[in-house]
Amino acid sequence: MKKHFALAACLMLLTTLTGCGKQAENSDVSGPNNNQNNSKDSVIIVMGVTSEPEAGFDPAYGWGAGEHVHEPLIQSTLTVTTNDLQIAYDLATDISVSDDGLLWTVKIREDVFFTDGEKLTAEDVAFTYNTVKEESSVNDFTMLDRAEATDDYTVEFHMAKPYSIWPYTMAIVGIVPSHAYGPDYGLNPIGSGRYMLKQWDKGQQVILEANPDYYGDKILMKKVTIVFMEEEAAFAAVKAGQVDLAYTAASYSDQTVEGYELLRVESVDNRGFNLPAIPSGEGIGNDVTSDIAVRKAINIGIDRQRMIDNVLNGYGTPAYSVCDKMPWFNADTMVEYDFEQAVTLLEEAGWIAGEDGIRSKDGLKAKINLLYPANDSVRQALAAEAANQMKELGIAVTMEGVGWDVAYDRAQSEPMIWGWGAHTPMEFYNIYHTMPETGLAEYSPYSNEASDSYMDQALACGKLEESYGLWQKAQWDGNTGTAEDVPWVWLVNIDHLYWVKENLQVAQQKIHPHGHGWSIVNNVDQWSFEQ
């Protein structure tokens, strides 16, 4: 009965979005009324309801550069990331940085216009970055002092501190027009990117149309309609043949739908849990996980592939770091599953199994409480699998679902299942680098002076490519590093799954970051339907 209701709700929603009345006249979405999209240059995509940008399409409030990073589509960016996560140019034609890393100079194209006909100049670039720095509620721009246009096509970024990975930031900040920016910009964005916002029906859909004056490669997909649905409704829309592509979860992966194929995209959308690395005291720390033998034993004593098979139906890859598969990832930090060695580590450290099978040391039981976000069924299932595997090691694990209002504080003393992953080394920095105020990392108590030093050197490095080696040394330099200390145990990178119509050719995807949403349409302009 529940599935029938979901299908009916889906059909009602799609009819509402494209049916009679004023809305239908404005949207002109071909397809759902006839249960298929017959256009060769128009695509209908389903994303989750959390993918809808609450604050609209404004880079200062998370569009493109928020928690779930993606290309902003409506706006141009100075740089872009390639399929192998290297840096390439979009608006920029040349980028240079001073020896001290405090001045970035960027030359931009001279042939770019906003969709209102006004030319895009360096003044718009400077205005955008200064606005994001002052107004953004979701992005950290403390590394930037100010942006300044020195002529129509040159912008200077004066940095408050060296920041070698600035090109990765430039890849996600969409440029807005200084002459047409105001409080309602997010609702009526003007940009110079591949697409224009044609219509936004909040809570329902977004319609994008190709920018006819776009300066870049020819746009193949002229119209993109994005409908926001919960997982079950999205699957019902697929079964009804209403959409061309829809996100889905591993729990649906054993299904088959006539006319559709399952697309698997690799990600650095990882799941793992922190292990507080200091003894308990003053509301932080944990006496069990502060023992490095316990942390190392858990790290090699969890069978990640078993977890992928049991929880993700095989759709995932083992995770060893928050930066797996990125150019700055140190492959030497990968570990092999070794249950016997994990047991040996515990026993040699004095953790001896009792009659109940639970280990103890000096009267302290090997018991931990593993937190997970209460509204996330996948993280709950991963927590359950982790608990089962740790029990085999002699570590008793209880589980508790919590809200984000208390999760950050409680994770200072209890392990918590988290999700991370971004196309920038700052993801690694933000998790592991100590904060000046406390001398400990932000999300879980931990500190390593050598790793901090490598990270600081990486940011101060003169050349981006040279910084990669320093990020890798922060993970493991042959003697020490975050991988050696194991303040986090990384479990899996979740594959992003989509139902795709058989005749739709989705362009090659770069590894997706955290967030099963807008990343899939980074290159939607190059999608096509088979003739």
C-alpha cells in the first residue's frame, strides 16, 4: 500500500509541475504529462529534497560553494577542476602568485557577458569575492584580505595569509554582476555561465535554460528540469517512466526497471568515525579510545569490504582517508584488514578478554558508545555493522542516534559516524589541524605537531603542485602522521547511484564529493540522447 501511495504522489507532483494553469504556461516542461521526455535537448532530473538551495542561487550563501560543493552552472568561475581534480581555467587566462604567497594575480577573458548584456570585468570578480568574504554564512574566507581590480581584466587577491590551494576555491565561487546584485539576487540570479534560471517553484522544481551567449563549448542540453523528491517518490517516478535520471540509494540497487540502467559514480563521499585521542577530562576525551593500540586495532580489525557488501549492496569503495583518490592523497596510508594482528595489538597492550568476551585493561572495560545522526538510515546501518565487527575484537559497542544540535559537543568524548569529502585539501586540514584556542582539532580531540607543521607548510607553499607532497607527509612521512595516530577510522566511500534512461548519454563524471546532489550535473551541458 505504501508503494502505491508513493507512486500516486509522484504522478500528482509531476502533473502539478507541468499541468494546467499559469504554472504550466511558464514552465513548458515536456514529458511528464505524456510519461516520457521526447525532446533530444531537454532532460528531467530528480534530486533529493535537501538539494534544493534554501537561500537560492547566490554564491555568498552556499550556491556552489557550500557544504556540498559543485559547479554553479548559472555563474562562471575563475577556474574549474578537471576529471582528475587538477586545475584548469574558465574565466581566468593566466594566474600567478607572489613568492610570499600573499598576492594572487588573475587575468580574465575579455569576451564574457552577463545574461543582461553587461560585460563581465575584473570589477565584478573583485566585488564577488569581497561580498562573499563579508556576507557568506557558509564559507570560510578568512584567508582573503581583499580583492581588487587593477584594470578591466586583471584582479588581485591580497591574502591575509599564504594559501596555496586558492585555485580550488576559485573553482567554486560563481561570479555575480556588481551592477545587479542585491538582497533578492538568489531568487533572480544573473550570471555568465552555461545556464540561466528560467523558473523556480520552491519545494518542487528548478528549470534551467541554456545561455545563448555562452562563451565556452557548445551547450548540447538546452533545457534542464530538476525535480526535488524523496527517495521513494524518486524511484516511483523512474518506474513510471517520468524522468530521465534520478538519484537512488543502494537499497534500491537490486531492482530492475525497464528502459533504465543503474549508473554508479565513484566518490570521496566518505563515512567514518572519530576516536577521541586523549583521556577523558573536563567533558572531552575518552579513556578507551585514547589508547593508540585500541585505535590501531579498530582500524585494521574492521573489514571494509564486508561493510560495503552488507550495508551498501556492494556499491562503495574502502575508505582510508578523508582525501582518498585526490591528488594530495598518500596511498601509503591504506591498510589491509588483519583481524589476527588487531587481536595481537590489543593483547600486547594489556586488553585481555574476560569471560563475557569483552576486553578490559587495569579494570577498564573496552566499551564505547557509537553515535550516528538519528535521521540517517545508512549511517545507522554502518554503525551497526561497525559495532558487530568490533564485538568480534572484544570491544563492546552501544549505538545511539542523536541530533546535530548535540552531536558536535558529544563527539568530543564519544565516537560519531560522520560524512566528509571535498575537492580541496582544506577538508583534511579542517578535521586534523589543531585550533589555536584549544590546541586540539575541532571535531575530535587530537593533536600532532609534525602534521600541523606539514599542513602549514603546504598552505604557505609557492606552487600548488608542490603542496601535494606536504599534504601527503601530514598523513604519513615515514615516522609520524595522522594515519599513524588513527584519530579517525575511515570506513567507506559511498558510490553515488542514479537511474538513467538507456538512451541518455551522461558525460564522464569526476569523483563526486560529499553530497548526493548537484555534482551529477556539473557537466549536464555535454549530456546527449542517442538518436
